[in-house]
Amino acid sequence: MVKIRLRVLLAFLSGFFPISCSSPAEEEIVPEGLVINELYAASGDDWIELYNSQESPRDLSGFLIYDNPDTKYRIPDGVSIPAKGFLVLVCDDTGAGLNTNFRLSASGETVFLENAQGTLIDRVTYPALGDGQSYGRYPDGSETFAISGVTSRGASNGNSQAPAISSVVRNPLVPGLNQSVTVTAQVVAGAGISSLKLWHRFNGGTYTSVNMTASGQTYTGTLPASAVTGTREYYVEAIGSNGRTSLWPTNAPNETLSYILNTDPLPNLVINEFLAFNTACCPDNSSGAAEFDDWIEIYNRGTTAVNLAGMYLSDNKNNPFNFRIPTNNPAVTTIPPGGRLVLWADNTPAQGPLHLDFALNSLGEDVGLYYIDGRTIDEYTFGAQSENLSWGRTTDGAATWRVFNTPTPGQSNQ
């Protein structure tokens, strides 16, 4: 998670001065029949589609759309949207045509729409999107959103479109041997559903399918239990009554969801120390310049070396598969017996195999280490942290924790 240090200061100041911190994310929406209807955020060809649900055209001169209140895009004078019609705004930095001059994040964010008087009339928060996926209302202008593998830029999200699969989850998240798995999909289809199947295979065998049963827009199927170890791959196929098909993941079966059934004994590793509020201690020099990033130290209290490759680190114990440690550099990711390894929680994995795709929250959260199949090796929930002070085990691998006035990344806890 992103560090939230400013809030600590605001919370302190609010004890002395009344502070108003209203933001577009907190403002009440005043609907006007004009909405953000669909968004596409992939491969640099980003766009936002607006929809006018009213029976008459709408002048959009001076309307504002943005993902950052400091850089609002003003729709030029003379631009209008037809009754029951659509308008597409391109989102890149070329400045050509109706161009917001900001890009959308494929990792998900919030987009805001204001009228010419500055009144917030719509706000849409969309999730992470893959290539070819859009996030839109089904049907047009409704309050029901879904991810679709078939975009409908400048056209209706209605009956001519493929079913929209908005999420697929499994329970349990980390299955064991002889345990069946329930898969639940959220699906919206303007034309109705003619078939919804859960395809699966085990250890690279032949795919077979089970029919998923419906309860409203929720579809459920069951993956069979297995008495042996291995990997089960699966994906969802939705076919609409109009013959259009959607898949989740969108390029299945080349890409699938999967889980591992494993009986390996868990390695004798612990989270030994971490720093979640780093402004001047323990610099990370990976980029060529000193960066004061958060970090997590893993300690091997076993008698054999352990390669972390394929294991996971997370700042949310409900999502153990947050960040998978790369498998292509064992010399870097292996911890000798009695050794330590420091990983940088800096949200910049491009800097190398020891850089995570999340930062720690200085106000407190989870930190966890998980095996290749998602089983918990170690996890810890911490509270608000002090600047440049680390929190760690009293001694290496101990059960008790304390604050370290002098952090010791990569060194023994004394």
C-alpha cells in the first residue's frame, strides 16, 4: 500500500486547528443523467466513454474530467453529446482531438466528472484491467459495472455485446489435498446467457468442463478434489444468447487461473525486521542514487539454504499471492542457514528481484511471507510506525518483538 504519512501530520494538527480535507473522492455526487459509461486502460490506447441518458442532446462545453484534481481536462466549447448517445475522450499525451492529456492506469484508479459549474456529477473507481479489457456499465447508464473482454467504444454496452465477466474468485483460496474448490463468477449479459462453463485440467492433462449454476448475476461451479499433489488450471467461458463469447482470463486457455496442491514441509523462515517509515535510514542504492524505501528482512533459522524463488510477500494477509518473488536469480534470492535477506518494499519491481510491487503503510497493516502454494510461512500485523525506527524480533527468530532505534537490515538483531 502507498505510504500515508501526511495523514499522520493532519491527525496531529487537527487536535489544535479545525481542518477540512474534502476531496473529490469524498464529495457527494449530484447526478445529471451524464455518466462515465466505459473505460479502457491498456497499451497506451486509453479512452473514456461518456453516456447521455437524457432524451435531448447535452452541451458539454466546460465540463471537467480528471484522475487528479490538480490536472483537470476541460472539454472544449461547442462539444455536445446526442440524446441517448455516446462521446469518447482519448486519454494520452498527444494533445490531438478530444484528448484528456492524461493516461489511465491499468492498475486501476478513480476518474471524476464535473459539470461546467464544478459540481461533481459522476465518479467511477475501476479495478486493474488486462489487455483487451474494459470496465463499463451494464446496461448503459446503470449502476452495475463489469469487466468485459470485448470493448464497445462509442457504442452500447447492451445486447450486441459479449457477456461481461467482472470477477472470478475461488474458495478456499489455498486448497489442500482431497478438498474441492468452489469457483464463483460475476457475469452480466444484456442478451442473456446460453452457456457458462468452468474449464479445468490437472497436471497438464486434457481440459474438461463443468456447468456453472446461476443465482442472479452470480455463477458457481466446483472443481474436483485431488488426492495427489500437482497444479490445477482453470478458466471461465461465458456464451451469450447472441452467440458472443467471453473468457476469464481473456486469453484463456493460453493463460489460466491456477492453484498448487503441495505437501512440502514449510521452510524455517521468519519475517525478522521491517521498516515502514523510512525517510533517512538505510538507503537503497539500487537505482544509482540513495532512496529511502521501506524494507522487509527475512531470516533463515533453519540448517539448510532456502531459495525464496516462487514464494510470495504481501501486505494483505487476505491476499497471500500479492507479489511473487522472481525465479530467475537464485544467487540473489537464496538465504543461507542463519542468513538474512532484505527486500525493498518500494513499489518498483523493475529495479530488480529484491524489489516488491507494494510499499508498507506507516499507519499499520499486515506483512506476510507465503509458500509457493499460498500456505503461510510467517505473517505479522503491525500498528502505526515511528519515522526511521524499525520493528523486529527481539533477537533473530525470537517470538517477541520490539522497536529498534538503530535499524539492522541484513544484520543480527541485538
